[in-house]
Amino acid sequence: MKLQYLGTAAAEGIPAIFCECETCKTAMERGGRHIRTRSQALVDDELLIDFPADTYLHYLTHRFPLHKIKSCLITHSHSDHLYPIELEMRINGYAHLSDQSPMVFYSDTDGREKIQAVIDAFKMTAVEVKGIELNKPFPVGDYTVTALRAAHGKSSSPVVYIIEKDGKSLFYSNDTSEYPEESFAYLKTLQKPLDLISLDCTEACNHHTYVGHLTLDRCIALREELLRIGAADAHTRFVLNHFSHNGRNVSYDEFVKIAAEQDFLVSYDGMVVEI
């Protein structure tokens, strides 16, 4: 199974739109992996995770077969993860598709309602949205997916996803701080440790304790808890993702060295991890 990070930033991107902080200036000067677009990921070139406004940019930059992709998991309804008006572009005439079957989105309450509003407004048949049931595996093509509740504010009905195929598993877990007890309880029941865990590290080297995002220190503690309950083991690969310019030492060159000392990989736009 292959996970590609198409975008790896928080809502404002790096460099942040309208910003002149030192982190953003550094990113603009250095370019390359210092440039981060809004978070989105792709599994095996066929299963999307999130649909931000930067989806079109990701398509142009990474040249993945977007017209062939029929499934997209939505983590939550905040605009940097779900930009539903873009779905109008699947209407016949805007898009000439040989395969007319709909692109299916999977989302909890808020995201489902926003996507359905676009479908209804344009009387679309090229897009479909399905609700999800937490803590219950469901099929998405050849994958088995399980949605767990995230800790990211109640208004966006946030979730994180376990994705499994052919005996391999990954846990895409950003826009959350330490999971609610119901999610920890499910993780304790896993029959085998996860192969890849992607953690939110929005605040990088800061020491914030608020609910919604994580710091490096809190990622270290969360990894220890996942190891303790058996959701991870020595072979599990941990990747830090979803960065804000507000995190101290968050520019790629500096932070990758800091994270490596703690045995974490650091995502960058376009990064591919195979498991």
C-alpha cells in the first residue's frame, strides 16, 4: 500500500497567505519542501483523503489520475479539508468523462450535509455522498475503512481513518489531539499493530495543550500510548503531518532534524511512503 502526501499544511499554508513572519519568509526563500499546501493525501493513486481548495493544484503538481478516482474520505468539514463547490466541475460539459459513474464521498454529518447541498443545487449525478458509522469497518472499493472520532471541535464532526488492504494498514490521523476514549477503546481491539501512523503535528516545537492539534512533545507521548495498548509496535512507521507556520522550528530543514532524533519521519508535499 502506498500513501502519498499531496499537501501537508494547516489552513493557512506555508508560506501562509498574507503573512510576513520569519517562517513564511524562509519558506518563500528556500522553496522546495519548505512550501506546504493544504492537507490532502492519496492511497495507491485511487483513494483520496480530503478535498481542499488546493486539490486542483495537487492534480497539476503531482499528476495523479484524478478523473479515475471514485472514492474520497473526508476527515471533517473545515474549508481547508473540504471545498465542495469545486465538485460542480464534474458536471458533464465541465468534465468529459468516459466513465460516468459517480465519485463517492464518505463523511460524517457536517461534511455530508455540505456535499449534499452542492449535489442538490446542481442536480448532480456525477457525485454521491455517503454517511459513515463510527467504529464500524466498511468497504470502500478494495479497502476496509474504519472511522474513529477525532478531537477537533464538535462543529465539524471530525474523524480519523484506519485504512486496510491486503494485510497492510495505515492510520491517517491529523486535525486531532489525543483521541477521545471511545477511539482509544477501538484501537485497543485491533488484531494486529498498524503498519503506518500519520500524526497531526500542527504546533511542532511549541508546548500548547489545547484540544484540536498536537505538538511534537504530545506526539511522543501519544506514540507511547499507542505502543502500550498494542495499536503500534517496533515495526510501525510514524510520520508527522499537518504543519502551521505558528509552530517553532517548523521549517522543513530544521524540523526534520529535530523529529529524526525522536524517530519520526516528517511529511512534505509529494512525499510517498510505502508499506
